[in-house]
Amino acid sequence: QDVEAAVRYLKSRRDCDPKRIVGYGLSMGGAALSMSLKRGNPFCGIILDSSFSDLRVAQSEFLARLLGPLCGEVISLMNVCCFFELRITPKSIRPVRWISRAAPRPLLIIHGTADRTIPVSEGKALFAAAREPKSLWLAPGADHLQAQSGLPREYQRLVLDFLRKASSATESQPR
């Protein structure tokens, strides 16, 4: 809903061309962006940086490293709290189910190879489930959300090239 509200706001501005809105999501924001695709795709391109494909996988991998044998009990408690407070379950937070709806607009997935929060396998799973046009950059040695600061020139070049291509592709696509 936050993603949809942000798009509505941008479309309401006189200085915004609604055909040139790029979705750019970091970590959990990337998951929210991916899940918003189930209601349509208002973007001319989508960039996901360090996002997960399935909350259950990301949650269990991260907490297992952090908590060891207590992991199962903590996950169970978190799941109960999420259900009673938010009426959601981790089973329902699966961006991988919706990522194919990014197409036909371009998708760029960025993930650090040394991500200790969300394993690089999650970025690869999103990429595998996506349809063309899509691209994947595995940032060598980058931890969670560290590709931009650790490899600034590469990151900037990649993102700017993507924005140029997404913008020019929009000019030739009917909406």
C-alpha cells in the first residue's frame, strides 16, 4: 500500500511524467515493491537492491545465524505476533510470486555476494523467476546494501545506464 500511495503522489505532481516513474526498492522496500506488482505495474523500470524472494527463507537463514538453536522458537513467536498485529503471515510475503509481472518493463536486481542479512541466493531466486528484460549484478564482496558504498563507480554506472534504457524504452511503449 505504501508503494501504491507513493505512485499516486508522484502522478499527482505537475512536474512528474507518470510514464517515467522507476521503482527503486532496497531490502524490505524491494520486497514491498515486488509485491505491489500483483495489482499492476505502473513503473517504466524496477531496481531491487538486496531484496528477498521469500520472507520465510530470509527470516530463517538470518535468524539461524544470529540465534542458533533458539531460531525456531523466535520465528514462531514472531509469526504469531505478525498475525495478531498485522493479520499477515510470513507465508504470504513472497515477492518471488509477483516478480514476473515486472515485464515487459526492464528489471535490475543488485545483490552483494557477501550479504550476511539476505543471502545472495534470494537475489538469484528473484532473477530466476523474473521474465525478460532483466539483469542481475552480483556485487563482489558486498554485504547487505553495501554495493553502492563499496563499489560506487560500478553501482552508479549500472543504475544510470539502467535509468537511461528504461526511460527510452518507455517512449516506445504504449501505456
